[in-house]
Amino acid sequence: MAEATILYKTNKRVLRKVGVLSAAKVLAALYTILGVIYGVIYGLMLMAFSVIGSASAGAGGQEFAELAALGIGGGIAASLGVLICTPILFAVLGFIAGAIMAAVYNFTTRFTGGLELEVE
């Protein structure tokens, strides 16, 4: 029985230029997703630590119990701030980083020739 050999015709392309705004938008979206993940993790950790710290302060008597109540409220407010601010901060920084990296890539391809991609 004869074996059939399949030869794939490869088509190599060179990526010489990247759209700066396009790269910035894509990285902003990716970093927003990372910001949501980090915001949830750090927000929950901050909330847990504030409850633990408030519980230990509440064991010290009446004057510490009032501080404990403030600690829980402050911890919840801080964790909500982290949940809201982290994705926004990550999106802004991702947009800026994406624009800078695309501009630097476009500049360096003048000297290096660009990335060689193999597409089918």
C-alpha cells in the first residue's frame, strides 16, 4: 500500500507595521480582564484581613470594639475601591503600554525587517 504524502503549502508573511490604536485597544481589553481578576483577589483579601483585624481589636474591650466596627466598614469600603479602581487603572496602563509597544515595534521594523509569520 502506497503512502500518500501531503505537502502543505506554506505562505510566509512579514508583519512590518502594527496599528498603534489597534494594539492599544487590544491590550487595554486584556489588561482590564486581568484587573478584574486581581481586583477580586485583592479585594477579598483586604476584606478578610480587615474582618480579622477588627475581630482581634474587638476582643480588647469597649473602646476597641468601636474601633473594630470602624475597621470592618473601612475594610469593606477599601475593598470596594480596589474592585472598582483596579480594572480601570489596568485598562489605562494597558492602553498606554500597548500604544508605546506598537510604536516601538513600528520603529524597530525599519531596521530588523519585522516578524516573519507563517499562515495557511
